[in-house]
Amino acid sequence: MSSNQFKESKILIEDNSLDSLLDYFLTKNNLSKIFILTDENTKKYCLSILANFFYNKFDFTSIEIAGGEQNKTIESCIAIWNQLSHAGADKNSLLVNLGGGIITDIGGFVASTYLRGINFINIPTSLMGMADAAIGGKNGIDLNAIKNQIGSINFPDMIFIHSLFLKTLNDRHFKNGLVEVFKHGLIADKKLWLNLSSVEINRDSIGTILTKAIEIKNNIVTEDPYEKGIRKILNFGHTIGHALESCLLNSGEYQLLHGEAIVAGMIMETWLSEKYCGLKLDESSEITSKLFEIFGKKKLSLINFDNFISYLNYDKKNQHQQFNFSLLNAIGSCKWNIAVSLEDVKVVFNRYNATI
């Protein structure tokens, strides 16, 4: 245990990380049953990859739920709890979360609450999961389309990261995860930001950059596991981004992936950073130009501002009916608990929609 008294997860970021999974199983002498949680996509594209590493030495039971943010609900948890119970899962069972951020969020929450807690590990298969969601112990579900209203902070035993799974992603989902890598550079490492800004990132070239992004996230979490202070900087872009994501959750073709909402939030919160944190105009322009260039502009015309604010009101950082943001004071540096007025949120919201 660390001085913070939390169970720090061991992270393996290697192309032989899944070989180490066998060693992990062998060390669990009292392991009774293994359950692997997937959605329909990871079951189709990733489960066989994982099963091949078992070499028929371990039996497992597969549990599948419907994918997508709209299914990150208590109903999905109930379905998983029921399947665990019917299959005889006990306190010595292990839940393996094989998927993107939604799977690791739901799976971690289910494992943390089933029989008051069973062990779980995360094997993220998306770039979003590898760079961010699977790391840090945040588990949970949405409530009435409000992001992550129900959940826990409970750390997996281990996290296995294997680049082979990135080959299962289409371009949209790869870019979706790349947003969080850019965010890590903006909030904590100017050199990472400059590297990202100067080269074209693809599945073959992301290796060392991904490792650096994971290191940044893990170092912040280790310093502040329960989000009392510096961990709040990881929320840059998420205050506005989560509200945008909730507004468009059931909008069909206009629904945003998590990273797509967050990058729009990052652009708007960069503009807020000019006024509230003294971010220099040239750095603000550099950030927004690069983010627009790499990720494009998201269509937000369907969003009613009052509806957007109704979701913003539920953000977990808010206190005493004021909006609290994490904002940049420079590239590579971020402040937290910055109170922002409703009027200024509306200004950047309208500015984004007016941007050509």
C-alpha cells in the first residue's frame, strides 16, 4: 500500500503483456472462476485474441452487454450481476474487463459491488481505454443521461495494455482516444504536446507517446487517488464536454463519442483559460488551431443552451451553485477549482458554434 492507503494497480504496457496474464492467473492460487466482460464489438474482434493467450490452461465464462454510452446504465449492471450470480461467482472469482472505457467503467463498478467486492483486472482494447479510462480506479455508470453520477473509486488488480488491440479500431474510434493523449500533454507535459503537434500519429507510431500519456495519468492518480486536489486537472475539457455528450446521447447520427465531446470542451475551456487563468493568446490560438486541425469541428446546432446548462449543473466539481473548472495557465500546466460565470460559458459556447 502507498502512503495514500490505496491499492495501486500494476500496469503492463508491453506487447508481451498478455503472456504475463498467464503468470498473473498462476499466482492466484485461490482463484475459483474467471469471467470476461465484453460488448458485442470486443466479443467479435478481441475475445479470440485474449483466449489465444490462455493456451487452454484456463476456463472462463464470457458475459456480453450491449455497447455504447446509452447502455452505461444500472440495467446493464443488473444483467451482469445476474449472470455472475447464476454462474456461481463467489468472492474468489475474477472479472476481466475486456473493452473500451465503457466496459472498464461498468465492469469495475460491478466487481466493486458484487458480494461487496471481487477482484477485477482491466484489459483496455481502445485507445481511450488505454490512455485514460482503464487507469485510475474510477468506475461507474450514468444516471438519466448524466455522466458518471453513480460509481466508486476502486482500483483493479492489474491493467494489461497490448497494442495489438489498436488494430481492431476504426479511424473514428482511434481519434476518439487520441483526444485524451492530447489532453495529457496540455495539462502536464508541454514536450508531449509539442511531439503530438509536430508528427502524424497512427497505430504504428503511437507506442512511446502512449506510454508517456499513461505515465502522466498514473503519476497524477498516484499522487491524488481520490481527487482531492491535483487529480482534478484530468477534468480539463470534461466540464463542458460531458454536458455536450449528455445533450446528444440519443441524437442518432449527431451523437458524439466521448472524445469528440471532450475535444469540443477542450477548445471552449481553452478560451475560458484566457480570461480566468491568464493563458497567453498565442498559446490559446496554437491549442485551438491544432485541435480543430486534427479533430475537426463537431456539429452542436441541435443543442439548446438551457438544456446544456441543465446538464452542466450536475458536474461533480460544482460547489455552492457555481461552476468549477480545471483550466490552463500555460501549455503543460493546469489549475483547478476555477469558478466560471454562466455568462462566460455562454460566450464560449456561442463562439464555438460561430467558428467556421
